[in-house]
Amino acid sequence: MRRDFLKTCAAAGLGLAVPLRPEAAEKKDEPYGGPYYVVFNASGGWDTTYLMDPKGVNGINRLFKEGDILTKGAHKYAPLKKHAVGGMCNEDFYAEFGDEVLTFNGLDYSVNNHSPGARYMATGKLDSLAYPTFAALVAACRGPECPLAFLTFGNYSATGNLVAMSRVPYLPSLQRIANADAIEGNERSPYHDKFALDRIEEALREGNVANANQPRLPRAERGENMLYAAQINSKALQRVAQYIPKTSPKERMSQQAEIALASFKAGVCVSANLTISQFDSHANNDPDQMKLIPEFLAGIAYTIRRAGELKIRDQLVVVIQSEMGRTPNYNAGNGKDHWSIGSVMFLGRGIKGNRVIGATDEKQFAISLDPTALKLDKEKGIRVRPEHIHESLREFAGIAEHPLSKKFPLGVPDKEKLQKFWG
């Protein structure tokens, strides 16, 4: 049975943290209570001028003019209601969430290639393949004992070897993992009665305690620890089953959200990396972005609303990003190519919304920012890059001084750190 459980985990890409001592293993049964971090990735490079940084001049956008740009509080956004195909248009998104959203415009990605851009935006470090993503780092710092501490559904997902990277692609996969002591995850068909499972757990615990200080070959020690970890994780993961919906949503991001939120609610997950792709609109930019941006926003809205239904919305922290923007001009195929200037959005617990920091000019170039006053300063300001955002994220999450964070310094000088970024 334990072997079957481990095989199921491997098939789903689920890594298990291996406790070296019984007392460490016991912590795995303590539910993690938040905050929960969700990073939404518009993979391929979104066109920010059709969302939170509209222009309407110099031919940058073809679907509206400058005078058509809409506002909601501090936000300016592109009017998409007449052009959006399915999903959620900008108008509805800002009407529902605008008061909670913090936007940063004019982010300098420094590169315009997918792989380094995705890595830089995910980790805050451009010139290293060793750095963990923010989602992995915060999971390692906040809840390394959680069986599914860091969930990822694609995009750049490096962990820095700090925490297991878990992939659970479908809700039925989560069901099987949550009910690992049952045939095919069917709780009505258990392998053993409860009293037998209790005896198995007690025997494993006693064996683990007895062998804790005994000299063993590394392979034997690892095998015993994995067996014990599987039992503890299996017990903790049973909590997930009650939060798995009976039917799966059709939308791809909503499916990812259900897996992440059920894991959050059960206290077995700290962070999740959600993504949809195909934003790389080198041809027919406008039709592609009019399908993808509404789908992306609808997925975000679904996640937040569903978190409310599960009564964990007040613990949710949301990061909305992409690895690049699109050029301010169209190519011969009516598409837009890679652009190294873009935007990022945030909302959730502890974030003051209805704010926009930073800007791009009428040609879509980044304008320098005073990091202390958070005001535009073309002469003396700095170009804000992903490491500045990640330094602020680490401080916001309370992990900037954690030993694991210090293993991966971002090198942001104190004078460049963004002050009171979160409000």
C-alpha cells in the first residue's frame, strides 16, 4: 500500500520531503493556516497596453483611441468589452477588483527572450539557474513540512533544492493522492480498516524512533524515512478530499485553481504557480490577446471568488505577471514581437489596492522611479527590475531575513529598495 502511494506520487510528479527525525515528521500533520500565495503567469508575453497600461496613441493599440481609455479609481485600463472573446473583460474585472489591485507599470525585464525572462520574473535573478522562484522560496520558509508545499502547473518552477516541487495535473489525480489508502482513490474501497491503519502507523512510528540513533546505510535510512513520511503525508492529505469539487470546471486555469485551493484549505500547501500559455502573439496580436486576456482575468476572478466560498480569501496573496510585454508597433503579420518592458499586478492580504506605481511613456518605454517616494523621476530615479519587486515580495512575506532567503541574495542596494510599496 505504501509502495502504491509512492508510485501515485511519482506519477503525479509529487515530491515528498523526507523527515530525518520523528518529531519533524509529526509536524506534517499540523495544517498550515496561511497566508497562501498564488502566482498567475501569462506565459508567452502579454500585451500590457490592452490591459493595465493602455496607450491609444502612436498606433500602439488598434482597437481604441486615447479618448476611449477607461478609469476606475487610480487605474487606467483598455476598453475591451466590445472585443473580448469569452472570459472576463477589463471593465468587469476592474469593477469587481479594482479597489484591491496594486499595479506596477514600467517594469524593466532587461531581456526579451522567453527562458531568461521567465526565470528573471519568477526568481528576481537573471544570471543564475540556481535561484528558486518566489513561490518555492516562500513555501520553503513558511511550510516546508506541508506535503504539497509548492504546487506548480507549469512555467518556470525552479526550487533551489529547498522544497519539493509538486505537480498534480488533474482533480482526479488529487483525489487519488488524497485517498491513497483506497483503491483508485475511492474512499468506499479502502485497502485496510481504520484500526489496521492505526496499527501500521504506530508500528512505523515505533520503528522510526528505535532506529533514529542507530547507524544505518544511507540507502536503508532513506528508505525507512520515506516509508514513514509516506504514512504521515497520507494522513495529512486525507483532509483534502472534502474540498475537492464533485465536478471539474472546464476552463484550464479554473481547474488549476480548484487543485490549489483545495490544498490550501486543507492546510497542506503554501504556494501555487498557475499558468496559461499562448500569449506569444507574433501574428494576429489583437485577436489572440482578445481571447487570452479575458480567459486569464476570468481564471483570476474564479480563484478569488472560490477562495471566498472556502473562507480563505482573506489569507490569499495574488501575484499576476508575465515574462515580457509586446512591442509598441505591429509587424507585417499584424502581430507584436517581444518587448522588455511590462507590468505586474498584486492583490490580497496586506496589500493596499486602488494604486498604480510607475509608468511608461507614450512610446512604451519605462520611466525611472524614485524608490523612496514611489514617484516618477526621469533624472535621478532608478529603472525598476524584477529583483526590486522580489526584494519587496520577500519583505512583504516576512522571509527577507530567513536563512534560506539569505542563501539566494538579490543584491538590491538599500537605497534602491522600494519603500512602503505595499501601502
